[in-house]
Amino acid sequence: MALTGRAALLAALGSLPVGIWEPSWTGFLAVNAPLALACACDFALAAPVRRLGLTRSGDTSARLGETAYVTLTVTNPSNRPLRAHLRDAWPPSSWQPGTEVAASRHRLTVPPGERRRVTTRLRPTRRGDHQSDRVTIRSYGPLGLFARQGSHKVPWTVRVLPPFTSRKHLPSKLARLRELDGRTSVLTRGEGTEFDSLREYVPGDDTRSIDWRATARQTTVAVRTWRPERDRHILLVLDTGRTSAGRVGDVPRLDASMDAALLLATLASRAGDRVDLLAYDRRVRTLVQGRTAGDVLPSLVNAMSTLEPELIETDARSLTATALRVAPRRALIVLLTSLDAAPVEEGLLPVLPQLTQRHTVLVASVADPHIAGMAKARGNPDAVYEAAAAAQAQAERRRTAEQLRRHGITVVDTTPDDLAPALADAYLALKAAGRL
């Protein structure tokens, strides 16, 4: 079989008489002079790495679970062609497991004075800012015997946003909102709602809605229709303390709370209400205020992208004081926190009167579906003990929720998949009842 390229050259050099090998670099170079000369020439003909020009372009943000494309442009200013292997390094969480090698390594050839582009595909597994590390380039000579290697810093940041998986529930919630707004045949009446229009009486209508003066002026019975008040203030409060770090399924409780908050914020802004966000544990982690309806969702998504649970106990007293400063006038305060007995009884319950005397308060919490599964387990002693422990945990959560309800607080306690639509339904129920 005929050999070509580098393999043929090495075979030819290896067949030359080399004499007696001496165990020193001088002896090695003396007896392998043709090989050493080939290596030196190969090294000299490799394009220099330090002089290369590198620039980036591409995506600066992506939702968690989506792919971001970052393009690296390599310019070769030398008079030698660049034959290179390139590694574009990013943090490990920038890739799906097992895909880093294929996604970050590239081969390219750049003729003298020209430029080429390579694209790195990122598929991050965590929220937050992912910053590029360094670009390492190994430039080979035409024989591939020797190479020059160097690294360049080419800064770039891709912000990974929350996935907002509960967006799929938005159409059904908006349909219900249109019903409350009086834009369909299902109209509501409640304390604190705004008068909308008159229409003909239909059997089943509340007789208290009959407008007797309008009825006297026409031949049919007229009833008033109402719509929920607009321009209410909604303050979303994310508890970022230690309880938000607990994982339920594959995600932390904080991520499930953020997803529910995004759905509620989108729905409330469509309803004409003003939405603010406060993330707090012992200090303000993020605060979003005064955004217009069209800017609410992008602002919240951007602010939430870098939020992480803090392994400290939340200071309920200072959280309450901060919430009252952010919402000095009547508002709906939605607190996304834990329903664990100790944090609620020792931290939240003593300060609740400060919130409830001025605001309507709604508490939403993420329940662990694994607990419900344990409560149904039977068949062996271990399963029975697990079921007893799960039943006790569920009973404690019910007692905690009941304590909050006795203070006039609406409580939503359900699994991560159901939290977002349940919270949206609770908001719509409060709006229909005129309690905002």
C-alpha cells in the first residue's frame, strides 16, 4: 500500500541510516538531522497564533432549554495559511452532558489575509449569565509534525432566561379574563367593581342587578353589567431564602415559583393592572417597579434570570417592611414562599397583621408531589412508615395553611406543574369578587 503525506515522509525519514544513537539531544539531532530539519521547517511554516484577530457575534440571550449560537470570526493577518484546531471554552453548565467536545471544538483553514467563521452551539442547563472563557488555537505546519499553540480572551456573555413553561396556560386564562371584563355573555357583579353597561334581563340573573329606572323607560327589564376594576397594583414577592433552594422533582422551588409569577404577571398586565416584583431574603435581591404593560414580562424575565436561592433564613420582619415601602397604598401582595410550619409560625405569622390591615395577601407555595406518592404507599413495613411520615407532613401543611386563612389570606398550595394555573385562577377569583 502506498503511503502519502505525513506518513510517507516519516517512513522515508525513518529509513535513512542513522548510525549509533546517543542518549543526548546533541546525538539525537546529529543522527536524525533530516527529521529535525523537517520539524523545524514545519514549525516555521505554521501560521503564528498570537497575531490572529478574533471577534464574536451572535445570541446574547436564550431561554433555558433552547440553543444559543455564538459565532467566532478568525482573521489571519500573516502571509502563511492557518491550519488549526480551535477550542472555544465555556462553563460546563453551557452544554448538555456529553456534548461539550463536539460543540466546542472546530477545525478550520484560513488563507493568508482572509477570515473564516466558526459557530459554537450552546445549550445551557442553568439560568444566569454564561461567560466565555478563552479560545485556544493550535496552528499546524503543512506536514502536521509541529504546532504553535496559544490562547485568546474573547469576552462574550449569554444570559439564560427562565423557560416560562406555564405560558401554555395563558390563552385559557385570558379567555376567563375576557369573561370577567364583560366582553362575552358571562358577566360578573361584585363589591368594588365598575359599572359597564345595561342589557336585557335573562332568567338566572341576580335580581339585585336590575336597574328599575332604566326598566321604567322601556318595555323590557334592564340589568346592569359590571367589570372588574383596572389599574390595581400587584406586588409579586419571591422568597429567595433557604427553603426556596429545596428541589422538587428536577428543579428548585424558586424556579417553580418564578414560573408561576411570570404567568400571573402576564395575565395581570393584560388585565390593565400594574405589576412589580420584589425578591428578598435578608436583603433585596432584585426589584422591578414602574414598568409599562408591554415591558413587564421582558423586565421580569431578565431580572429573574440571575436569581439564585440563598442558604440563609429569610427575615420575615424586614421582608414585610420592604414590601410595605414598595407598596404604600392598597395592593394585592402575592408572596411565593414555603408552607413549612417553623418558618411560617415563627417568622411570617407574627408580622402578617401589618400586611393584611392595608393589603390583600395571597400566599403561594410549591408542594412536593413525592409526598403525595409516599402517603399512598403500602405493602411492607418501610412503605407504611413512609406513608405515616408523609401523612404527618401533609397534615402540618394543612394546619399552616388554615392558620393563614384565619388571617384572611388566600392560600394556594399545589405541585410545581399546577402552581402557575392555580395561582392565576386565584387572582381571577379575587378580581371577580372585587377584592383587589
